[in-house]
Amino acid sequence: MTPENFVKTYYPFAEKVEKKTGISAVFIMAQSALESGWGEKAVGNMMFGVKANSKTPEDKRQLITTTEYLRTATAKFPVVISVSKQPNGLYKYKVKDWFRKYNTPEESFSDHADFFFANPRYAEALKVKSDPVLFAEAIAKAKYATDPNYAATLKLMINSIKKRL
């Protein structure tokens, strides 16, 4: 799928979520493009890389290979493929971990927004939810992802999405 087709296909879902929640549709699209590789890595309609937990029903989760950056060399995951120390002092993990899966991409878009409202650590971020750049910085600060460059990468995707609208 080309980036243009990605935006054309999924922007209506992002607009629907924005109308319901106030979270910027541009931000939603940028994060989805980043997390799903423009839809190419959306296994199980997983458009945002939301992790599953023990409360997630078994039929709504899937074990997926991912990369994590942590401060410890002894973190636990269902499967650890490799661990390497990085120049910045973090440990880069290649692992298999549990992620949510969905019946449709639209279900993923709705659940993604609900995820922010259900987690108190995003309370500050939600204060700037209508501004895609500020929201990207705030969710990165709240540790949405372990990648230390997550906010910067997300801001590049925001600009990419804006060019395609």
C-alpha cells in the first residue's frame, strides 16, 4: 500500500475518532502510519502497536516480534531473541511480545483512542490532544513507546501525513 492509499483508506476512521474524542486526526494517522509501516505490518488489524495484557481475551491478542529499548539487561518477555547494549546506555531488545488484535482496522482506531483515555499516564497528553505535535511529544514523554527517538520520528510522520491531505 502506498502512503497515499494508506491516507485515503484510513483517514475516515481517524476523522471519526477525532469527532468522538478530540484527538487530532493528523496525529492518529501519523501514529498509525509509523506503528503499522503504512499498513504493511498491521497483522491482526493492529494499526497502532497497542500491547495486550493478562486481561486481554486470548482471541484478541497475538505474539509479535518487536524492538524495545530499556534501561535493564534483565527484562522479561514471552520470548527474548536478542539483547544488545547501545551507546546511549539503553539495551535494545528484539523480542516477541503480546499485542492486541482486531476484527477490523476501524476497531483498532477506536480502541487506540480508548487506550489513551483509560490510562492515567496520558492525562497530561490529553490536555493537548487537538495539537498533533504537542500530543506526540506528550505521549512519548508518558512512555507510549520505548524508542528514545519516538517523538522526533512521530513528528516527521505528522509532516508526511499533512502533505498527503
